[in-house]
Amino acid sequence: MNNFITTASGRIDKILATELDVSRNQVEKLIKDGLVLCQY
């Protein structure tokens, strides 16, 4: 599990793709699979 805090703003898929060094398609799958939690 990866946990991180960021002050970046914008689309969550773009932010996660950059932070995790994966493609936006991979991030989309993580989100669809319920593996992404966003708290603010």
C-alpha cells in the first residue's frame, strides 16, 4: 500500500499517475477496483 500526502491540485488520475509513476490507465483501473481512497 502506498500512502502519501500532496498539496497538488487537479485531476486525481493525473496526480496519482505522476506520484506512483504509472500510466493513467493503470490509475483508472485502481480507482474502478476501489483501491484508491481520497481524504481531504
